[in-house]
Amino acid sequence: MSIGKYVTNPGVIGAAAGALSTARRTQSMRKDWRRLLVWGVWLAGFALAIATVSMQEQDEEHELEQEAEKRRKKQR
């Protein structure tokens, strides 16, 4: 597992940059449950970006398997 694929992925970069706007937004908010909710939503988006990158390799392998299966069916 290479960390480079995470650091260079635009989705992960965008989600990480979203932390800056989330920090600015929550700075002026009251310290109650809504502030935690905003950070929770940001964290969920960041986790989805990371999960997407980690599953990308498996998705590509699955697509190759599907194409190979289609070719085998055509040959029959």
C-alpha cells in the first residue's frame, strides 16, 4: 500500500482542504452539538475519499475480470 496514491488523489486533497473551511466555519459557532455535527460531516466525507482510493485497485481488477468474461462468452 503506497501513501502516494492517497496524497496525489484530487478527492483526498479536496476533502483535506475542506478542513480549512470547516475550521473557519466552526470558529465562530457556539460550542454545542452543531459544531460536532459539522466536523462529523467533514470527517465522513474525508473517510469516503480515503475509502474510494483504497478500493480503486479492486474496482479496476473487477472490471478486467468482467471484460475477460465477456470475451470468453463471445468466443463460445
